[in-house]
Amino acid sequence: MLKKTNPRIVLYGRHSTSLQTATSSEDQTASCMKLVDHLGGTVVATFLDPEMSGYKRNRPGLKQLLRLIEDGGADMVVCESLDRLARDGEDVAWLGKKLGYHDIDLYTVTELHVDQVKFGVAALLGAIFLKNLVDKTLRGMEAAIVAGKIAGGRSYGYETRKIYDADGERIRGYLDISPVKASVVERICSDFASGLSAYEIAKALNEEGVTSPRGKQWNASTIRGDPKKFTGILNNPLYVGRLVWGRRKWRRNPDSENRERRYTMRDPALWLEIEVPDLRIIDDALWEAVRAEILRRERPKGAKSPAGSKRKKHLLSSLIRCSSCGANYTISGKDYYRCAGQKERGTCGNTLSVRKGALEHAAMAVLQNHLFTEEHAKIFTETFNREVAKIAGKQVDRDKATRDRLAIVEGELANLSANLLTGLLSTSAMKLLTDRETEKANLENRLTRSAPAQPIAQIVPHPVRVQKFGEKIGALRETLGEETIRTEAAELMSRLIESVIIYPDGANGP
């Protein structure tokens, strides 16, 4: 073919990851200079895309290169190899058409002149390379999952376990529970199971300055997620010690300039599930309570709210009735209840307004009278003791798996040490010895970190528990009126109280 005389040449370099040399892209363009001299051209611009995937079209350097070509500022593109410009078969063909349309020649150090035939072959080889890469990656990830490693991203509530092999190389794929973040996970699940919305939970966390998984503020969607896709804090099976892998099949959107990744859900029969008890944060009872609450709040077809009904804002919502017409008493203004039959429809002669505080105080007084009995004090004491035991036992259960593994590792170390003394230890066994010593140190550190500086909970004497029970009953209205538990308390009242009936003309007044 005929070469252009003194062509204006644009150099391009790209490397994929931070694991490569920081100057890798620059080194590529430097290696092109001999070819530039051979072509007898002049370099008019150099564009680099360091740490950028070859499967993205929206690379800054590539976009600048194409803009220069469209403006007529170059005659030729030179790079180290064609896969520096594009890897995906469709992208290679697209780039070939782009350059051909603007009458731009492409030369590479590897392929020399790249004509339409080479573009076609490169597109085919790129597609094969991509398919093989995906298959190998998936096989490697599946093998890691079977071995008990984490092949995906790190879920909130965990921290990376730092383990190194005999050569000082990082062994990846292992996690430890982060005590602080785990307590946030447990709190979120408990609050949701108790009736708080994802919005209310996110609002409280943000007000307290608790950072989200991305280090910013919490969103309700981060908490709520999608139960069917196992996304969101409330739906992560890892929190109950189950690692579920392969739920999603990722694909690149061919219609997008950014080639963003999208996914579809795979058949559940293809999912891989492994038990990882060391990573359990919440118990099965709380997990099931969250599932039940999610099911309760599912939006029926045509319903306007997530729960299918309006959430209660006041302790006695929907419980107060008018004795004259049977209609509900509803909030009127900020602090008063009025008969809806009189207020909304004008069909009732009961014009009595009742202050919310006084009405709640009277209703709570009835509850207090019925609750403050020996039988209920006994129930309170038993429940208190059971919860204390549960709290103390959680840490014990969590540490038991670590201690069991430590015992196994110590036994293996004893055998390896015995073989070492007899001179029967091979090179691979020596590496195993180093790995087990590292694992033992990590297990011991984990037990040290998880040991509380002081007892998690204390069993208090029976008279003190009875006194505490009396204090709780006495402060019932104030406690149930707190904003953080008002929604849960209103739901509870609807189960404890059948109705609160207002008699405007009682013998001793309303």
C-alpha cells in the first residue's frame, strides 16, 4: 500500500490496572518511536489511558484521540498493539470503521499496518479472549467459594483478614466480623423487625453520625434493598452465616456509550450456597422476624403504601371510638382528638374534644394497673434473664468456631513440628507449616479482640429486677411515646387494647 508522506502521527497508550507499572502507558508510547521514525512522520499528540479497561469506549484518552481525528488534526495512529485501543470484538470493528471513515491509517509495533482483514481477525480473537477470560474467572471464583473464601465484594459488617503466605504474598478472600459495624447490622434488623421503616432507621443513623457502607450518609434503599435479589442490609444471607454466590449474571449493555454493566438473576438452581458460621452476625430468630416483617409490608397490587395501609403515628391511633355514633375519634390540630362523625360529616352531636396527653395517660393508667402484678413481674424476670443469657451467649457461640479451628490448627502444627524434627518435612510441608503458624496467630488475635473488657451483661438480684419492673411500668407512657419506638408501640397498643370509648356525658363528666 502507499504510505502518506510525512504523516501527522498520534500516539496512544493504555494499561488496565494499578497492579501494572505506573508508567506502563508511557512506556508503550516510547516503544513506538522506532516505528514513527520508520514511517517518517511527526508526532503531533500523545494520549494515554492509565488504569483503564480496554472494554470501555468512554476512555478520556481515546475520546480525545477520536476528537482530534474528526477535526482533521492527524493522518495516522500508532500504538504498541491493537488490543491497547480495544479488546471487545464489537469495539475493534467499530474502531476500524471510525478510522476508515476518516481515512486514518493504524500502525502497531506488533501488527505493523492494520488493514480491514487484520481488524476482522482481531475482532474475532478479542471475542474469544473475552469469553475464555470470563470462563476462567468464574471457575476461579467458584473454586474460591467452595474453599470458604469470599470471591465478591466485602459486605458491610466485615473487615478484610490480612493473611500472608510464606513468600509474603497476601492471601485474599478471607473476612472477619467488624464488631462495631456488626452491631449496626444487628440494630438495623432489630429496629425493622420492631416496626420502624427503612427511612426512619436511616434517619436515626444519620443523626447519630453513623457512616454508611460507602462512608457517607445512609439511604433507605441501602437498608431496604430488594429481597428477591438478596440486596440491602436486611436481605444479606451472609449475616446468618450463609454465603450465596452466582445469583446474578453480569452483562455489558451494547447500546450504552459507557458500556455499563447490568445483570439479570440466574436460575436459583445454579446458585452456590456455602455455610460460613464464622461470619454469622444475627441469629435465625431475628432473620426470620425480618423476613416476616418484609412479607407483611409487601405492597399489594393497587396499594399506595409499602405496607398496604397508613402507618400509625400515635399510640391510640384507630382505637378511640365515640359512644354517641360509633365513629372514630381522629387527631384534630396538634394535641386534640375529635369525633370524625361530627368533625368530618356533621352527623354526630358530640362536640367534645379530648387532649391527646390526658387520653393517653388515662389509657396507660389502666394498662399499668393490669400489668403491675406478681405474675407479670415473674414473666419480666424470666424474660430479662433469658435475654441476658442470649446476649452473653452470642459472643460465646461466635468464639466457639474460632476456638475449634484453633484446636485443629494447633494439632496440625504439632504433627508438622514432629516431622520437622525427624527431617521428613518436604518443601510443600514447610510452606504449610508457615501458613498454619500465620493462621494460628490470626485466630488468637481474633479471640483477643472479641474478648470484652468487662462483662456484656450482669444478672442482678431479684428485688432489683422487681424494682426495675415497677419503674418501667411507671414510665410506660413516656417510654412508648418516644419517637424511635412510637410506630412499634402503636402496633402493640392495637393488640393490647380493643377500644377506648369516649362518653361526653358521663355521670362525673366526660
